[in-house]
Amino acid sequence: MEMGSSPRTVEEIFKDFSSRRDGIVRALTQDVDEFYALCDPDKDNLCLYGHSNESWEVTLPAEEVPPELPEPALGINFARDGMNRRDWLSLVAVHSDSWLLSVAFYLGARLNRNERKRLFSLINDLPTVFEVVTERKPIKDKPTVDSGSKSRGSTKRSNDGQVKSIPKLADDQGYEEEEDEHSETLCGTCGGNYNADEFWIGCDICERWYHGKCVKITPAKAESIKQYKCPSCSIKRGRP
């Protein structure tokens, strides 16, 4: 697979990632019948490539060792007739997500720590191929204006420990959207569903969410916590 000049900056690598992702998404959605037909189980190992010009291709893997870029999953065609079509497409999507990330960070090998973090943040803002193919709605945190937030409900706590209020305004269109996005969130302690009228807090270590009452944290107490660790993570950190 030919690359041309390799992307070097965060923006260039993200553009390359987005274009390859768009090509793969098209193969698994808009062009899915054509893609399905090309993945003949009687053929040799086949791979699904997304190219930087937003096109896609089903072909044999590159012959050179090592290849110029990380290779996609081999033999996606072999399982085509042995699985439910939707499940097979979902499996290809998962492997494609892994390949897209591996290519992006292969190209970003010379990036520094902050640049890699920024690259992942840009990538993470996009739905995964798997989420698109399975029509799953990703749950996204909505940060406050001045910092990323870690608690939900009537208050949100930023990384500096300050509690931010969330006004429930009738004309706040983003509020209803946020509530819908968090509707599948479950408390890590009791398993209860997210409720916008209750105080929630997120663990900075495992990123699970909890009712404040379940972990005995009040909005007032959250103000003094710079980094919240849930009971489970506190136990793990305390082990020798």
C-alpha cells in the first residue's frame, strides 16, 4: 500500500485518520453490498483498507516485510458465511477501529506526549466505526466552559475541584440532549440508571460514575476533592 509523503503534524495525522475512517465507514454502510460481495470466503486472506483519499479497498495484504504501515486484520472474508451478516460487519468494524488507531499512532511515533494526547482527543471525539455500523450512540461527557467535568446531575466538579452548577433552563437545548446521552449510564455501586436530578460523581481513575449517596460524597464534599478515587480504586491503590 503506497502512502506518498507521511503525515507528520497532529493535524495532518488526524486528517489522514479521518479520511481512512470515512472510507471504511462507507464500505460498511453505504457500499456494504459491494463490500460483502468482494469478501468471498473462497479467496485468500483479504484485508479491508481505508485510504487517505477517503476510498476503500478489499485486497491481499502487502507482500513486503515489515509493511510500510501496520496491516488490517487478515482473513476477514473467511468468517463471512459462518456468521450472521450484522455480527460479521460488527466484527470487521472492531478490527478496523483497531487498525485505524494503530496507523495513526504509527505515523505519530515522533510526536511528544502532549501532541499524542491531543491526537487521541481529536480521534476520540469521532464515533468509532463500530458505533456507526451498530448504530450505537456514544455517551459523551459535556465539559463545562473552563474545564473538563467529572460529576453529573445537579452539579459538576471540574479537575481543579471546583463545583460547577448546571442550570436547568427551559430553553437549554443541550440539557435534554445530555440527559439522553447519559440515559444508559449506570451507577458503579448500585447499578441504578442516571437521573439528572441526582448528584453523580466520576472516578478519575477508572472513569466509572456513581451516585453521590452511594459513595457517601456530597456536592459540598466534592468541592475539596481534586482527584476522586472510587472505593474500588482506592482499595487497589492501597495494595502493596
